[in-house]
Amino acid sequence: MITLERVKESRVLKQYMISGNQYIGNIGAIEHNMKHAEWTANLCRDILFKVGADEREAELGAIAGYLHDVGNLVNRYGHGLSGAMIAFYVLLELGMDYGEIATIMGAIGNHEEQAKGSSVNRVAAALILADKSDVHRSRVRKRDKSAFTQRDRVNFAVTRSYIKVENDKGLISLIMRIDAEVCSVMEYFEIFLTKMMMCRRAANYLGYEFALVINNHRLL
């Protein structure tokens, strides 16, 4: 069975991911680098374990998390769909089971809010939660704050962000710390409301309620 470690050995995938991050950097987008890929892979696996997935499903989640942004190689917009197709060809060449490829393709192709992504399977739901939780100032490329877009400013305001799964409460929480001197909580909602709605639907798909906690206050 193909594992995340085997996928990481693919030189073509690594080059596609590096190039894609460089390309969207040229248009001013935040970092979608290998650190983000690793973060998403590990968190996606962890979420699936905590909601009762077996080891193999959790591994598929890690692979989907690692590869979810590979489509940036083609274009920032619609990168979930192009990324699913890139993953298909590479995973097929690696010899992965067809059904497992289908699971990963569905997850990657549905993680993007601009493409109206949905939780088509449990891996997709975990990927949405993992990806949308990686909001942090370290992902902002620009150093000149006067050049920040609204999205840059919101990301830069976040100093801590993590997912908490509480099985006893049936609750998945996205917990954040925001520097209110950089951006207000209302501005966060203006930019990321669609992402938070995706997270709520993803948590519901997994059988959990979703909470958004910012600066120790529950907002959703």
C-alpha cells in the first residue's frame, strides 16, 4: 500500500509543489509551501484518528493533505480540480489502489471554497478542517505592511491557530489568537466567513458540532 512517505519520495510531485508555490508567490499569494503541506498532512491524519478512522483512512488523509495544493502549479484559481488530476496520474503511476485514488481525488478536488467544495467523504471533511486552520502570520510573504492586502492583514494578525477535537462533547473547535491591533474580529469574518461555513459543514459531516473560538470568545 502506498504511504505518505512513499509519496514524499516522488521527485516530480516535490518539484510540482515547489514550483506551484513559487508561481502563486509571483502574484502575491500567501505561502503554500512544503511546511503548509506537512502541517495539513499531519493534522488531517490526526483529525481522522480522533473521529474514529482506521489507520489506512488516516493515511489517505495524510496523503490528501500533503498533495492538496499541488494544483497551484497550473493556476491559483481552480487549483483543487487541477490538483486532483495531477494527483491521479502520479498516484496511478505509483501503483495505488483505484478506490484509494478516488478518495484522495475527491478530497483534493473539494477543499477549495471558490470551487464550492464539499465534504464528499471523511478524508475531504478532515482536509477542509486541517487546511482552513493553518492561518498564521508566518504564511504572509510580504514584509512591507503598507503593501498588505486585506487577506494578508488578516493572516498576519493571527498569532496562534489550532484544531481541538472533543469526543465527549461532540465538538470540533478552531481556536485562534488574533492581534486586534492588526485586524478586528469582524474583518476576519469578512474575509474568512466562507471558510468557516465550510469547516462547520465538514465537522457536521463527521458527526460533530463546529466552534470558532477567537481570543477566548466563542463566535460560532
